[in-house]
Amino acid sequence: MNLEEALEEYGMTERQAKVYLAALGLGESAVTDIAQKAQIKRAGTYYLSESLVDIDLFYRTKKSGKAYYSAVEPKTLLAHLRRH
């Protein structure tokens, strides 16, 4: 089982898992960069990123009016997923 499958087993959708892993590898990034790495369309990545912010698995910051996202650390993710 790979990490993406493990995240799905804990309740993430396939696309959420791809976006999480892409952001984890990139660090704080714009949606465009995350979308490219996750190989998901930008509009879908924006929606998925916001859904991960809503469940406290992503951080959102703004710089010069542009949103940047970063994934929580894997330890935090596992603790969150075990609670839910």
C-alpha cells in the first residue's frame, strides 16, 4: 500500500490525497504549482485545497492578495485522521 492509498483508507478522497501529497512535497505554494504537481486542474485544486483548510489539514496564507497553501506535517495529519 502506498501513502496515497493509506490516506484514502483514513477517509481522504483520491484527489484530496494527491493535493495533500503535492503540497507536502512543495511546501508553501500557489494553487497553480500544487495543481501541476498533483496533475489536477487548477480550479479543482483550489476547491480541494479549501476543503483541506476546512478540516485543518492545510494552512492558507495570503501574500500580495494571492493565496498560498501548505500541508500540515504528517504527524499532525495522522493525529487528525485518527480522531475522525
